[in-house]
Amino acid sequence: MRRGRLRVFLGAAPGVGKTYAMLEEAHRLRAAGEDVVVAVALDHGRPQTARLLDGLEAVPLRRHTHRGAVLEEMDLDAVLDRAPAVAVVDEYAHSNAPGCRNAKRWEDVEELLAAGIDVLSTVNVQHLASLHDVVQAITGTRQQETVPDAVVRHADQIELVDIAPELLRQRLSQGNVYPAENIDAALANYFRLGNLSALREIALIWLADRVDEGLARYREHQGIEGTWPARERIVVGLTGGPEGEVLLRRAARILSRVNDGDLLAVHVRRADGLDDGSAGRLGAQQRLVEDLGGRFVHVSGEDVAASLLDYARGANATQIVIGVSRHGRLHQLLGTGVSNAVVRGSGDIDVHLVTHPFTGRQAALPTTAPSLGRLRTTLGFVLAVVGPPLITLLLSPFQGLDLATHVLAHLCVVITVAFVGGLKPAVPAAVLDSLLLNYFVTPPVDTFTISDPQNLFALIVFLGVAIAVSLVVGLSARRSVEARRARAEAVTLNELASSSLASDQSPADFLRQVREEFALEAVSLFERDGSDSPDDDGGWRLSASSGVSAPLTPEEAGTAEELTASVLLAWNGRVLSGGERRLLRAFESHLLALLERDRLALSLADTVKLAEGNRIRTSLLQAASHDLRTPLAGIGLAATALRRQRSKMTEEEQEEMLETIESCNHRLESLIANLLDMSRISGDAVTVLHEPVSWLEVVPEALSGVGEGQVRVELAPNLPPVDADRGLLERALANLVENAVKHAPDSGVVLVATPGGLLGPVLDGRPASELRVVDHGGGVARERLAEMFQPFRQLDEQASGLGLGLAVARGFVEAMGGELTAEETPGGGLTMVVRLPLYAGPRLDGREEVA
């Protein structure tokens, strides 16, 4: 079955005419003979839009009841049964009412498209998930309904419905968007001229990116390799050298001359994984690219110039910025540099060769690969001196061997030397072998004279082949060593990333890992007191260290390296090689990430604490304005009635007024006590007096505020004492019982205690005792059991009170070393379980401050 096509009408703000344009298109399609049905379309009280709904077939909406309100939603099943060619579905980002098959309307549209139905829909930029925060920052209005960008981008057509901000404000003031009573507020807030201009620009930029993606897909499908300069896009080639910053700033200046464009920085990493670029410089250049508003990418390839050109063509780049070669003049004349290759293969892409202070400072000859090691090189030279005379001596008894046999034997010696020690000892070995062949094998023997030109040619070929083979074998051996080293570094970095980022590792543990990995004596981390500016003269402060006799100041360290202006790493021990320094830079990057993570964690903790404080203050204000006012008003009204009407009241009426005052006073005392208790708990100011407490002693006091017959107590007479604070336990039980009676007034509440002992419950390895507060009320859903213990949280929206009773009860029980949990009561209802350890004797000081 053919998948339906989706056409989205995109608007920058409400009222630009998205629905109007969509319905006009529906009429055009219907006039062209298409089967068009309106699945859902809202006119929002706009007469012009309502008139366009006339003449179009509409599928009746389905009604849903939610919290007493009747909501109308699209009848998806009815539309699928009708199976039109085109369906009109307004408000693509709409959230469906509870009870619908899908949570979002765009999910309904996906089912229509899968059924082969074309869909016309509308959406505003503020509903796009990636732009919703930006729009909120501009307009100050938070949108509750969003749609993923990828869903909208996959639409077959996106049409921007756009009008000038001034015209939209004029349309709004004429009453064509909102009712008259909402016009002034809309003009003064969301529909300010600056807001509309910003939203319009955001919509145009977002749609321009979508058009650019479509252009890239078209070029790919059509096999077009040439660039289409529809948009200025500059690619900067970075090598990891010091000239990178110069190239980036030059590219940014070029891009500043156009209104819109992209800056792409590309670093080509060799496919073999061997890279001579500085990781530190690349990191700094990546941050500079991000500051300039560009994008940094890594590309792998054996041929740097070809990889750079392939990426530029794939990105539809219009210009390439590269630096003049750092090699010498001879290297540039030979035309083997990356810049020359890019210029030759650029085609229709403009190439900027930028000069910089580092031009021509690198040696013309390529640098040799890292050494195989001092031991192997020394052994190679020994074999180069001993091997040729030894093979000559071994072959001397065999007089009948021809020159070719001697040449092959000596070539084996050269290959062995190259494999062991590399190119440097192999070249002297090849020269020595050729001299020995000349002296002892080629006639006339025992002289360096060669009578036969063929023998001369054979020796010259032998020397050339020996050196070439030595070069290849030596290079292969070095690459093997480099590959093993790279593999070891990769394993080390993988372990580093796993240990430092996946776990909660401290800087001291990380320094220990650095010290062990590089076999250093001691490592210290210093942070600068004061700002991050390098001109800050604040002293270095020791933050963490590892190892015996770790340096206490940077001056005491054998080596010190500044990671940033405010972070310094210092160590004592051996001198690190170049490869180890490169690996150390990766460790340093992880260390900086670890420090940043710790800073963010501290900042988050402070933010959470501040937010919690703000929430508690807000809740206290709400309590003072509502929950505390109610009992105060009751006391005031009853007292006023007694004072003014006492002579006219009967004794029963006066007694009723006094009972009202006492009841309100009790409620007020309970509210204030819970507020004070919550303040003590949140401020870590709960002091616990541990003593043996029996359930039989505290339960009657906890039930003093509950009416007779509402609670049934089932406590055995021989219950062992628990380790608790009598006053805190009494307050916790009172809150639990009060909460149970309030939510299950007719079912009755039962208090049951377990005796504890060897076969009883256990708490942190200690025998414990449980008290259960059982009710058979409405209960609480399993997924909301944890939520009910949060302060200022009422699961029942109709209930009165601050929502602190359970939070205070749990805080007190946990302060005494116990736990408070909630379970579902068999048959319906809720059971609160208070579990406390049995008393095992007095503590050292008898008191414990819980922090």
C-alpha cells in the first residue's frame, strides 16, 4: 500500500492564517476531483475561517469525558473507515484527551499516512521541540504541547504561511484573531512587535535548514557531485598545527561579509590511526570554532587532500580555507603538499591559501617514525657488523656456489638486520654485504676489482634491493610497534573513560591512576585561588595528590604543566617520552572533565537546595494564606458570636461555640507543629533521645486527638521495647493515625504490632519490631506510594491540610534509625508500617544528633 503524503502549513505565530491556507488548499483539491474530508479543523471563532468549512465533508468528532469536562477529539477510527484520499487534520502538535488511542495528534496522523491517506495539517514554530525553549525565552510563554522536529522534517511538503508582524498586529487589533476582551493583553505581551519579528526569523531559519536538507538529498539521489552555491558554506582544513587559529579567524572574517552562512572546521585523521596533530591544539581550536558559531568534525582517510575535498563536496561547500605548507621551499617546489593537492582537485570550489607565521618552519624531509627502542637498534647494529662476515665465512667452504646463491644468502642477513633494528643498521649491513661479495665472490677474488660488467650490475642491484627491502621491513616493524602502542593506549583510554566518567571517581583516585599508569613517584593537582584569568596573581592551592612525598607547591615538583589558567598538574619522577606526553594529554582532558563534573554536581546540589527552600517558603506562604487562615477564622467567628450574642444564646449554643474554638485551636496547633517539625527535619536539626519505649506507652498518647471508636488497637501485652525517642515516636504515630482516619473515616483503623525477636523482622541486621496502621479506605495506586511521603503533597486534591503529616512521620522515624513504608491492604486500603530496632542497651552518650 502506498504511504500517504504529509503537507504541513508552518506559521511563526497564531493568527498568521495557517488553518485558512489549509482549508483553501482543501477546497482546491476538492474542485480538482479529490476525495477530501475534514477530520478536525478549528475556526477559533474566526468568521472567515468558519466560512471555509462550509462545503467540505466533515467526520463528526468523538466526545471524551475527563474530570467532569467534555472534550472533543478527532475520531481516528471513523476517518480510517471513511478512507478518504485527503484528510484535513488541524493542530499537528495537539495533545489528545486521556482515553484516546494515541497521546499526540501527530501519532494519529502517522496512522492515517500508513493507511495511504494524504494529510494536510498545521503547526506553529513554538510547538517544535527544539525551538520551544527559545520561544519561551523570547515571549515568556511556556508551551505545553510540542512535536519532535524529526517528525515535522519528514513531512513531504512544508509550506511557510507568513505575513509581516505589523500586518498580524493589525489583524489582531481588528478582532480577526482573538475575542475583543483578549486583544489588549495579547498586543501587550505575546504579540509585541519584537516578539513577532524574532519568531518570524526563527521560522525562516528553521525552514531554510529543511530546504538545505532537501537540496542535499536531491543532489545525492541525482548523483550530482558538483557544488551548488545556494548558501555560503566555508570549510576550514585543520592539521592540529599552531596555524589553525589563524585559519579559523580568517574564515570567520570571510563569512562575516555575507548575511547567512556556515563555518565547518574539518580535521582529517589518517585511516591508520597515526596522527601527528596536537590533541591539545585541536581541543582549543574546537572550542574556538564553537565560539565562532561553527561546527567541528573529524574525518578519517588515508589521503588528507582527497578526504578534505570529498567532505567539502558532500557539504556543498563554496569555499575552502587551508594554510600554506609548514614544510620548506624544496618540499613545496616538488608539489607534494596537501595544499597543492587541494588546489589541483578543488574544481568549482574556491580555495583560500592563507599565509601564517609558521610557514616554511618544518623540515623538508619527512620525519622518521618513532624508534623501535634502544635495545633493538643496538642489537641491529651488532648483527649488521657480525652477520655479513659470518655468512661469508659459512659459505666459504662451498666453492661451487654461484654469485646468485651468495647474493640471496647475504640478502637474508640484510632482511634480518632490518627486521630487528630497522632501517639505520640495515643500510650499513647492505653496504658491508656488497663489499664482501665484491671481495670474496666476484672474480677476481681477494680484490675490489670487478672484471665482468654483469657482476657489477648484479652488485648494484643487490645493494638497491637490499636497501629497499630494508626500508619496507623496517617500516613494517615500526608500524607494528606503533600499532601495539596505539592499541595499548586505546585500552588505557577506554579504562580511563570507564573509571572516571562512568563511576563516581574522586580527583585523588584519578591521580593515583595517572601515577600508576606512567610509573611516577608522586602526582599533585593544584587549583588557583581567585579567577580563571591567567593574569590573576592568586596562589596555587593543593587540591589533591597521590604518592609519597607529593609536591605541596608547584616549585617542589620536578615537572609542572598548566592545564588551564586555574588548574595545574605537577609530578615527581621520570621524564615522559613524546608518546607518553600525548597520552598524558588525554588523561588531562579527562581530569578537567572530572573537575567540571564535580563543580556541576556542587552547583546542582546548591540549586536543588535553593529550589527546595523556595518551594518550602512558597508552601509556607500558601499555608499561611489558606490552611492557617481557616482555623483562625473559625476561632474569630466563634469568639465574636460569644461576645456579641452571648446573652441571647442558650447554654447548648454557647457550648457549641466553645467546642468550635477548641476544635479550631487543636487544628491550628497541629498545623503549626507540623510546620515546625518539617523545618527541623529539612534543617537537619532533629535531636534524638534514645531510650527503651514500649508501643503500649506511646499508642494511647498518639490516639488522644482521635474520636472514640475510630481506631481499634490490637497490641500484645508482652511486646519488647524498641530503641526510639518517646516524643518523636508519639508525634509520628499521631500523624499516621490522623491521616488514616481522615481518608478512611467509615471503614475503621486498626493498629497491630509484631512482637519481634529471632523470627521477627530485621532492620540493618538488628532484630526489630513493627507497628502497622491499617485502613480499608480508597487506598493509593502502587506507582504513587513514594510520592505521598513528599512534603506539601496532597494526592487527594479535595483534601485539606498542608500535606506534611506523612513527611514529618517518615522524617522522625528515619531520624530514630527506623523506616516507614506503605503497603496495599489486602481487600483495599492502605497500611503504614513503622519498623524500629529493638532496644539493646544504652548508647555511649544517650543522645544522637542526626544530620
